[in-house]
Amino acid sequence: MSPRTGRPTNDPKKLSTRIRLSEEDVRILDYCAKVTGLTKAEIIRQGIKEVYAKIKK
């Protein structure tokens, strides 16, 4: 058997989490993904980093 192949990365995403969103939150997330071309996961990661930066000021 050959080893698993995939896109190499310096920041592997090994952990996952589940969240519950309202329909409005999902619509907003979908819209942001469509307009920016980013994945929903990347938009969520950016949001986490923005909140963290505000807290650390």
C-alpha cells in the first residue's frame, strides 16, 4: 500500500470542531465565501484570528 498522499502543508489541520449556527449565520457565511472565494473554514479561521487580535491589544 502506498502512503496517503495529499497537498503538503506546513500547517496541517488535524483537529476538527462542530458548531451550531442559525440560518442567518449560515447565509452570511455562504455569502462571504461566495464573494471572497475563500472556504467557509478559512473565513471562520480569519474571524477567530480577528477576535484574538482584539483581545490581545
